[in-house]
Amino acid sequence: MSEGVQIAREATSQDPAVGLRAVRALRELAERLETLQVDRARDQGWSWQDIATCLGVSRQAVHKKYGGRRILGRER
């Protein structure tokens, strides 16, 4: 069974300690995946507005979260 499937199962555990740890792990995974995809979108020339629309947030929110990052000496 994949780790993702295991975490998803644990998120519905009757034991709150197990469930809450799984929820935290899912949140961390989602953050890493979002960062990866934002980086890919910017590398492909997407605007902050395009990214924001896909994420369901404002352009300002996505730019505030990711706009100041520096990758390999380049500003994002």
C-alpha cells in the first residue's frame, strides 16, 4: 500500500491522535505539492493571476506566499 493511501486511511481513524497526525502529514504534503506546481507554472510563464485562479485564491495571496522566494539565484 502506498504511503499516501496509508495516510489517508489514518486520517479517518477512530483514534484522534492517529487521525490528527495524518491530517498534519496530508497538509504538509499538500503544501509541498502546491510549491512544486507553482514553481512549474512560473517556469512555464504563467502569471500570478493564472496560478491564483487555479488555486481559488487572490493574485495578491499567491504572490505574497510565493513571490519573494529565490530559487537558484533567481527571484520567483
